[in-house]
Amino acid sequence: MKKYFFALMMILWLFPLSARERIFLWEDVPGMEVNVRDTILYPSVVKRADGKKTAAVVICPGGSYHHLGMPHEGFDSQDWFNSIGMSAFTLRYRVSYNHHHHPAMLEDIQMAIAYIREHAEEYNIDPEKIGAIGYSAGGHLVTMAGAFGNTSELEKLGLHKEVSVRPNFVMPIYPVVSMQDDIAHKRSRKSLLHKKQTQEDKDRFSMELQIPDDMPPVFLLACRDDSVVLFENSLRLDAALTAKKIPHLFVQYEQGDHGFGMKKNSDIMKSQHWNDEKLLPWLKEIGMIE
């Protein structure tokens, strides 16, 4: 029954995407032919009337590293970033539904960031203002992109990029953070690591243990009543960022639960407008928009 349920979800997700422009990031990359249809970047570029370059963001929907919530965590977010003058690229990264595990997801986001930097002139984007936002497991992915940004997974594939694969800022929203047994979101952990779940692996992908001294600025948001990913995940990430003195903002809500993204009719978006009230001022503060 689950098999048919997820098959139906995939059809519903993919049907409205057919009209959107698509970039197949692994097209023409030797050895990656099998991944071409599983990794897609959907661009929505803003061109300013005054010709000034814009900031850009890669959007990583959540879904336990198993599937992806493309509409409300992807395209609704894309529309909002466009509305504030930022170019936005929704990333359909590889997940375990299609039998992908680490390092596929990290390869995909690094490839997306590299692609945008390589085409920054064409898109009129400032290559030093490219960030990433992720929800739930996507929040874990963008945190990895920031923490592991100085190690290119692409080079391991023989792709020697002249641009950085590190985002300039990251925004994990109700994120999966830890792979430790006491608070891990076990489905995300299984989807990411598959059967290889040694303690060494759990430590390696527990982001509260991996924050480097040069971690980019972080916008972190979570709700205390989160019924899917324990709020403790965000508390530990906040503590790790604080210990390393990384510039960051931790936004907490008592209620809101999980999975609301930027869906306009969700309870928290009706009452809190977290993107307009919290995220927008932060983006201005770090100089990404005027």
C-alpha cells in the first residue's frame, strides 16, 4: 500500500512541475548518466530594473531524505524569495525513494551552488551572495553544505570546479540536526546513511558536532511542539553555533509543529508570518537584500 501511496504522490508532485524550466545538473557528466532525471534544478531568476546584481538562494525541500515536499517547501518558498527581489532555485535532490543515499544529496547541492556561481553573470547574480534554505531533512542538507563547504564532493567525481561550492549563508528550518540515538529522526538517518550506521557515521553527520570555525551565517527556526523532529535538534545546533561564535539567529515558536514551509494557509503562516517578520529582516541585516 505504501508503494502505491508514494507513487501517487510522485505523480501529483511532478505533474505541475512540467511547465517549469528545468536544469538537469548531471546531464553530460560522465558516469552520472543514471542520475540525470533524479536531480533537477528549477530556476526563477529576478532581473532588477536598475541592473544591480541580486542575491540568490538554493531551496531544499524536506521529506526525511526519502521524498520531497516540492510545493509548499519548494515553490511557495521560491515565490516568496522572488517577491523580495532574490533569485531562487528549487532543488529536487536525490533521495532514498529512488535508492540514493549519502553522498548523493551533498553532491547535488554542491553541484547546484557551483552551477549558479558559474552562471552568475548570465543570471545577474552576485556570486558572493548565494545561500541555501532547507526544511526538515533539507535543513540538515543545507547545514552540511555550510559545514562541509570546504570539501568538494564534486572533486571526488573528477569535477574540478573553479568556483566554491560553499554557500554564503544557510537557513535550516525545523531541521534534522543530530544522528545520535537519543534525538535522531530515525527515518532521515536511515534514508541518508542506509544500512551503514556506525557510531562514527552518526558522529560525522550529527551537525552539532561538525560546525567549523568558518561556518557561514545561519538563520535557524524551530517550534517547541514539533511532533516530527525533536526541538532538541535545534537547541543543540544553536549551542554549537554559539560555542563557535558563528553569527546566527535562532527563532523559536511555542506552537507551529512541523512541515509548514511557506504554505500560505498553514496556521503559523497565518498568525506569525515568520518569513516576513523574522527572515526578511535577517536577510537585510547580513546584507543580502537592501
